[in-house]
Amino acid sequence: MNILLIGSGGREHALAWKLAASPLLTKLWCAPGNAGIAKEAECVAVDITDHAAVIDFCKVNKVDFVVVGPDAPIAAGIVDDLAAVGIKAFGPSKAAGQLESSKSFTKELCRANNIPTAAYGHFHDAESAKAYIRTQGAPIVVKADGLAAGKGVVVAMSEAEALDAVDMMFDGGFGEAGAEVVIEEFMQGEEASFFALCDGEHALALATAQDHKRAFDGDKGPNTGGMGAYSPAPVMTEALCAQVMDEMIMPTLRALSAMGTPYKGVIYAGVMVTEQGPKLVEYNARFGDPECQVLMVRMMSDLLPALIACCDGQLKNFDLRWFPDPALTVVMATKGYPGDYDKGTRIAGLDRAEKIEGVEIFHAGTKASGDWILANGGRVLNVTASAKTVAEAQRRAYEAIGLINWPEGFCRRDIGWQAVARERKGK
């Protein structure tokens, strides 16, 4: 099969790495890709926001299947446009993708279908939002309604912080994404990432993961797109996974199907495990980043047939096998992220780091310049390791990081701390 992968981040490098191993693959392209993806696929300078250009590339190169990685092309309807000309693509339609592109859409769907989630209010102006905050008090969560690259959430521990967040969003802090806001109750508990492949009617649960959203050790600092992750998530027992499927995923699929917008693709549920049981934090309409990196390392089965089965409505009799060993990934980011940061700094030592047993390095924001790898984004590298225990996977990842020479980069030093603590208690 000839396949085009859309995207340029660490998630897409992990997908390219996994797709490249499929015996079904004939040729793999990635648009636009990055320096790491170039080892697995031919990177092509196609503007992914120009759907006509993507379609033209697919026709000229006889592309059989398109895999859409990021959220923005899904929200822009690239899957719909490809389908309209008979090109099969993995990912939900624009309408079904509102699960991620509109938080108010998802909250209303949850309310109508008794899906457990945080109490909320949806606001189109700052004064109404502020009045709601003053009534509810803090801590409270303020979210931009639209897509904000994983950064459109402020967990406000004080009323003043929440009011400032409202002003920031309505003043254009997140562009159009903040033209409306959703304000939610603060949920106490442990958060995990739950993934399921969907074919419009059926769902197949994947491995679970946990990520670290805050920029600095001890879960301090601003929210980011994710500074690391590990799989599986120990908090997500078999019983809890079954409960999430029964109370969240399946009711959501049935509701979307009833609307005439069946969901085909991967659905990513952020789940808060509270004293009252699991509650939905939010949905994403694509693989998580950096969770995808640990999922792909742990997946034993060929990924490609599973993605095709989602498109063809054939998941009912499908299954996937997983390696039992846990995997952990640490994000190396440019100093200043998630705020302002420089581009173009040199990274050395990657070849040495990758030689450590069980280590794979997925590139996120990189580009090649001659023999050099240069940083080209906020989150730049995903140093990923698998081992018999989370503690050993963590040790391997940080050993690899120690061999990477990039003075302008930083990373958290405590990725996986909850799982490591659980392992120690269990001994």
C-alpha cells in the first residue's frame, strides 16, 4: 500500500516508525515531516492546509490510504475532502471531530447522554463568565472552547487567577479558540489517558497511558502540550477500563451515530479517576502526543490493518496484541517553552543515545541542516524507553538524555514518578 502520513511532530514520527514496519506497506510519505521522520518516510513539502494540494499529491502518487496525525487538519475537514474524491483516510469527519474542536459541543453531548463529567458553564462574553466564577468560587478550570495546541486550559487555584484567565482568553490570548469559554468544576483525582479505535459503531480499547502536562518537576509551572508519558497507567484497572468503555466511549459513539456523524478514527478520553468513579475531562480526536509514542513502542501487532478496519467498519472482530513491558517517554523541549523560545540550535549525541538498550528517540520539532540536527520547535525530542519495570524504563530514558548534547534544551527529571512509587510500594 502507498500511504501518506499527515503531520510533523513526535506523534507522527512514532506512527511513521510503526507504519514502516508493516508488511503491507509499499511506500510511505509524510507531509511535511521532520528530520527524524525522514529516516522512516519520504518527507514532502505539501501544504497540509491546502486540501486541494494534498488531494493532487494523492492522485499523482496513487496513494491508497492517508493517516491524519494532528487535530488541526481534522478540524479543517481534511478527511471529508479526501473522502469526497474517493481517497480513504484514517481520522474522524469534521462534524465528528467536534469532540475535540468544540469543548461546548462535547459537554452538551455528555449532558444529553448522561456521560459522567465535570459540571460546567459555557460563555460567549467575559462578564457572564466572571459572574459564574464568582458564584462557583475556586479552584476552578477555565478552557478555551476551540483548539489551542494543548495549551488552552487554565487550572485556576484562586478566583483572581480564574478571572485573569477569562480576560486573557477573551482578549485573544488563544486567538479564535478563546472566542468562547467553558468553565468547569475542579475535579480531584488522578488523571489518565484512555484510547480506543472506532469504526462508527464498534470500539476497540487500546493500552492506557498517563502524561505529565506541567512544564517543571513536581507538576509545577504552566500547562504544556505534554512533557512526558508512560504506559500502561496503573490507576486504570481492567474494571475501570470497562467502565470507561461502557459509560463514556460507547454512549458517545451511539450519540454521534444518531446525529448522522459516525465517529471513525481514534478517540482519546482524558479520564479523571475520582472518588465517585471515572469522569471525562475532555475528548481528543487523535492520538495523544506524547502518549502515542509509548503506545506504538508497546504495540506488538501491525498497526496498519487496525487503522484500515476503522475506515471500513470492520473492528467488530478485530484484536490487537501488546508487549507487557511498560514504556516511558521524556520530552526534551527548548528553553522558554511553552512561552517564547529560540529555533535553530544544534543537537548532538543522538546516535550514541539511541544505542542504549530499549531506547527509541522520536523527533518532534527538528529539521536537518547538512549533517546537523537543529531544534525547530518547542517540544523537540521524545526520548522513549521500554523495560521490565517503569523504574528501569525511566533509568534508560534519562541515561540516553545524558548522552544528548543540547545546552539550549531542558526536560523534566521526574517523568513516571507516580508509577515508580507504585512499583516500590508493591515490592
